Amino acid sequence: MASATIPSAETPETVNSVSRIFGALFSPKATFESIARRPTWFLPLLILSLLALGVVGLFSHRGGWPSFFEKQMATNTRIQQMPADQQQRVLEAQLKYGPPVAYAEAVIIPFVGALIIAAILLGAFNGLTGTKLGFKTSLGIVAHAWMPGLISGLLGILVVAVKDPSTVDLQNIVVSNAGAFVSSDSAKWLIALLGSFDLFSFWVMILLAMGYSAAAPKKLSFGKAFAWILAMWFAYVVVKVGLTAAFS
């Protein structure tokens, strides 16, 4: 007599990387629980790189670099003290090397940044709260918590496409932080401070807290995870503003 096949109690979860992109935005709890079981990270970082390349490419195509670098030079007191011919050479060098550097940063920064932040948060939570997460899990949480960048990236492409490129500030394409509302000749430390209070940044921090608490629910509540992340963000802002004040 043929024996009946007993289904396994543990059915392997089908990983749909595309659905996780939108799940991180619209159903984050279930999505991060899925990521904790089987981490993925490459697709969200690739999307962020492609969006950044789209912004840089469109900005280059529309001829926005001369006005961008001229505005930067106008707020740099050291450059403004140079003779006119030397300022022109600086501008020419920026126009030559700046765009290729921007393309390289668009490709590299999402991946390198995610690796660094995943390592820092992994060390903090494993060392300070007793979680036992793996690096791939931490990287998967960070990569998907950055998915608000999908919205800001698409908005950035739209802004660059419709606005006069001479009026576009690549560092504040989407007006989502308090730094966008102060004049460009304000103190640089103040711009750095206000620029840190960004709606998308807080959205990312909330998703990070949801992700790590979902991956280690016995060790981390959402509130505890968010408190640690907020404390690390605050320390980063203090260092950034301090360095900006010291070297500007």
C-alpha cells in the first residue's frame, strides 16, 4: 500500500525581492519578519543606485553643473579670496572632475553606506542588547529600511526634469528638511544642523527600529530599538555639526 506523503511542517518561504521593496513601505512588520527569516539586500540598493544615477544623469544632460559649482564657490570664503583667474581655474577643475565623481558616488555610496551602517547597528544591538543577529540580516534590514529613498529619488528626478537646472540644489532636491528653508549664506553649521531634521531620515529610522525589533523580538521592542537608533543618530548629528563648524 502506498504510503501517504506527509507535508513538511516547515515550508520554505518564497522570497520575492520585488514585493519586499513595496512591503517595506506599506507593510513593514510582515516584510521585516520575512527578511529576518531569509535576508535579501541587493535589489533595494541597486534601485537606490539607479535612481541616484538618474538624478545625476538628468542634471548633467540639462546643463546644471556650472550654476551648481558657481553657487558653491560663492559661499566658500576661501575661494572668494582668490584672484579671479584662480577662481576660474577652480571652476574649470570642478566642471571637469565633479560630474564623474558624482556618477561614481551614485553607484558606490548606497552599497558602502549600507555596509557601514549595517555593521554599526549590528555591533550596537548584538553588543549592547544581547541580540544574536547575523550580518546578512542586518544588511537586509538596512537596505529595505532605506526604501523611502525610492520615493525621494523619483521625486528628485521629477524636480530635475521640470525645474530650471540653475535653481536646483542637488543637496536639497526634495524640500524635506529644515535646512532647505534657510538662505545659502547662513552659517554652514546651522545648515548642517537643520538639514539633519529630515522627514525621510526619520521615516528610515522608524523602519530600522521596526526591522531590528522584528528580527529579535525577545530582545528588542520597537521602542527600545528606536531609542538606540535615535541616540546614535543624535551622536552623528553632533559630530557632523561640530566638524562643519570647525572647518567652515
